Amino acid sequence: MLTILFDGIAYGMLLFVIACGLAVTLGLMNFVNLAHGAFAMLGGYCAYVLVNVYGVPFFASLPVAFMFAAMIGLLAERTLYVHFYNRSHLEQVLFTIGLVFMTSAVVDYFLGSQQRFINLPAYLQGRFDFFGVGIGKYRLLIILVCALILIVLQLILGYTRFGSRLRAAVDDQRIARGLGINVNWVFALTFAVGCGLAGLGGALGAEILSLEPHFPLKFMIYFLIVVSVGGTSSITGPFLASILLGIGDVAGKYYAPRYGGFVIYTIMIVVLVLRPQGLFARGTSK
Amino acid sequence: MNTGNTVQDSVTALKKKRAWHWLEYVFWLAAAASVFLLPSQHALLTQIAIWSLFALSLDLLLGYAGIVSLGHAAYFGFGAYVAALFAINFTGEPITGLIVAGIAAGLLGLATSLLVLRGTDLTRLMVTLGIALVMYEIANQMSWLTGGADGLTGMPVNPVLGIFPIYFRPANSYAYVLIVCFVLFFVAKRIVHSPFGYSLRAIKGNPLRASSIGIPNNLRLIAVYTIAASYAGIAGALLAQTTPVVSLTYIDFQRSADVLLMLIIGGTGYLYGGVVGSALFLVAQKFIGNITPQYWEFWIGFALVVIALFARDRGVFSIFERILGALRNDKAKP
């Protein structure tokens, strides 16, 4: 029972790390980015190639995965995404689905369609008992890393100059521009960091999330759920939503494997219908 | 100039728009001729016709009412399953099956429209996607009824109205699909050029103004959503009747995405966008799919990105227009 809770939290933490970048693009920049999972997949494959083909240590591959996804994210933002900021949601949807299809096919072409596993170092395998609760070492690592990321993110958003610029740009773009903040650059950087975090999450969670070319489509709905249920007014909303989703999903798969997906989608619809602003949002949007 | 004249003028203008364009006559005559002239391509043509009908139903939503849907396959698949189950349990007469499937899918659309019509574009996207996913899960889990992942087989297809056999007769079944499509296109054309159709476009243009001139926005949107769902259900039933198995692919995300892509390729808001789009899409799929079956996905993605970048609501035509425009500019410069 507690083990399920633990696994669920690990899963939820992963979802959060991947989806928090999406919370910014979707919620703050009002951009429907269905391709967010593609960046997570790229990070995952980057780590896979490094660890399994070149024998790089697992921990060393994580920052590389982050940088790789972030660079590609920045490149995509500056060359492609930037044309779509003022377009309709439909055009954004078409464009990002197109990106997803293309990345899936490219990954399929170079790395094959089967599921890939990253060779974990021996000290991350297995589990130990902690007061009767079985704790997987790998999942413990995920929780620790993700918690660290969460704290760092909170500190950056709350206490740095960049954080206050981002919050200003999000609250009111026009006034932020008027105050001399380079909103485009703030958004581009945020987008890149969001993609980087997605890549890091993808690398970290390759074992749990099953890395294969159709990863972005499979998890697209999960990331969207996290963002739409959690709302976008803070980091805590998506965080709570992803923990809930993680626990719900793991528990659902464990106790009622036949109805797991069904329950989650239904809950999502109900939440969206009752509270279009998100479960934890504080009221009005712009 | 008095007001009577202007009203008269606009009425004549509207009537003119409602009348059939000569290209439409040409198109339908060509379609009828293809039954006799292209016997080797009937399988492909049947696919094109069915996808066109499906895309038409999405066009009613997207092109006329401005409702974005990422889960339109929910109604397509539901119609297909209903038609198959009806044929297995009651009668295999195709027209009855179509009507039942249309009514059932319409009722599902009516019920779900209440969920879809709240909130913004983004919420609608998520909710339609969610509905399709739930329908997929239901079809997957109720395997005692739907066959689950194995699909539903053994559906009897009797002669149409008891006299016109279509089972395993490609020419006849293509003719049957074409006639159904023609009737439904005819009805759709009447719908979009009725006052109802114009009120939809008003809502799409500006919901606030539409409601302040007295259009009951929500009722109109519910109505068009129901009609579109019903159309999608009939398209699904047609596919079920012309292919031997109804499976989960009838209802999956790929189908919702494909139909959206076809409609966008062809352009929204003039009913025939789906025909152009599905014809281009399926023919391209046949050719590119023959060369690199695995990486067809890449080219769909590429097409989507290019269309999203350059085309607005006229699909491929706006790309042609842009190229033409660019050529003209080049000529004008020196």
C-alpha cells in the first residue's frame, strides 16, 4: 500500500518535471504546445545513446540530456514557434502535432521502433525495506532529484531578477514590455529551460515511462492533464496535480487495471467542465 | 436608394450563393462517371468518399461554427460499432443501419455537446480529446460486446433495400457510398446556406455580438454539434459496411488527427475541403506509403507544419495563391 504511494509519488514527480515547462508555454504564453513530450523523448534518447552506446555514466548523461533538449528547444522556439505566438489555437495545434509526427518518425528511423532501456548502474537497482515499506533505489533517486528541481525552481522564480521578470511578463506582457523587459527573450529562455527540464525528466524516467518513438503522443494527454488540472498561476498547482495524477495512475493500474485510463480521463473531463481554470487556480484569468 | 432595395439585393446575393456552382455539377458528374470508368480504383475511391464525408462533418463544426475538435473519431467509431452491432443483432439492411448509427451518434453528440461547449478553445480541445479517449477505453474494455483489441467481425451486409447487393462487390458498394455521400452533401449545403447556417457563422465571427443580436448561441452550437456527430456516425457506419471488420482504429487518436489534417489540407468552410484533402491525403499515402511505409508519418508531420505555417483557411489553395502571388511580385519588380 505505502509502496504504491511511494511509486505514485515518484511517477508524479517525473510528470511534474516534464510538464512544468508546458505549464509556462501553455498557461503563461497561451501557446498550445502538444509537442512538449517530444523534447522529453529527445532527452531520454540522448541519455540512452550516451549511456548504452558510449558508456557514459548515468549521472553524467543527465545534464547532457538537459542541455541537448534545451538547445533544441531554443532553436525550435527561435526558428519555428516564434511565428505561431499570435496565431489561433488551431494553427498551433496543427503545427505542434506535425512536429510530434516528424520527431517520432525521425527517432524511429535512427533508433528503431522498439522500446529502449537505459542501463542503470548496479547501485540504483533493487530496493530496500524502510520500516516495512519497500523502496526502490531508482525511484528514491527520482524523488530526490525532482524535489531538488522543484526547490531550485521555486527559488529562481521567487528570488531572482529573472524570476521577477518572468512573473511580470506573464502577469501583463504589455506593461512588462513598457518597463523595458525584453519579453521575447525571457520567453525564449523560459521555453528552453522548460524543454531542458522535459529532457531531463525523459532521461531520468526512461525506465518508468517506457522510451519509444510514440512516447510524445502517449503522454501528451498526461502532460495536458497536469497543466489544465493544476492551473498555471503557480508552480504548486501543477505540482499537486501531477502528484495526484501519479498516485492515481499507479494505484489505478494496480487495483483496477481494467479501468485505470477510463477513470483518469473521466476525472479530467469533469474537472475541466466544472473548473476550466484548473483545480487549484485562484479565480479569474486574463 | 431605399432600404427595400438593399434588403432585396442581399436576398438575391444570398440566393446566388446558395445556388450550385458549375464546378459542383462537374464534380458530381465526374464522381458518378468514376463508378464506370475507374473500376480498378474502386477501393481507394470508396475510402476517399467516406473520409470526405467524415471531413465534411468536421467542417460543419470547424469551418462554420468555429469549434475545434481533437476527438471527432469518437462519433465516427461509435457510429461504426452501432451499425455493426445493429446488423449482427437485428437486420443487415444497410440503409436502416445508417439511420440507426446516425441517430445513435447524434444522441451521443447531443449528450457530449454540453461538456464541449463550455470554456475556451483550449478547454474544448482537451474535452473533445478526453471524450475520444474515454470512448476508446470503453470500446477496448467492453470486449464481450465490441471484440476489444481483436475487432468486431461477422457483420452481415444484406442488399440495400433488399434489391441492390453490395457485399464484396466493389463497384456496387462504391456506388452506394457515393449516393449516400451525395444526399448528405446536398443536405449539408442546404444547412449551411439556411438562416441557421448563417447564424453559426455569426457566432464563429463574434460570439458576443451574435448573442446581442438575439442568436441563442448555445442552442445553435448544440444543434450543429449534434448534426456533425450524426454525420460522423454515418461515415463510420459506411466504413463498417464496406470493410469486413470494425476495430479500435476506428476510434483512435490517429483517426481524429488524420481527419483534421485532411480538412485543413483541403481548406475549411466551403464543404468540399474534405473531398480535396482526403483525395490528396489518400493518394499521397498510397504513393509515399509504397516507397517508405514506415516513415509516412514524417511526411504527414511535415505537411502539417508547412500548412500551419503558410496556409490559413483555404488549405492547399492558399499555398498556390502564395506561390502565384510571389511569382507575380517577382515579375512586377524588374
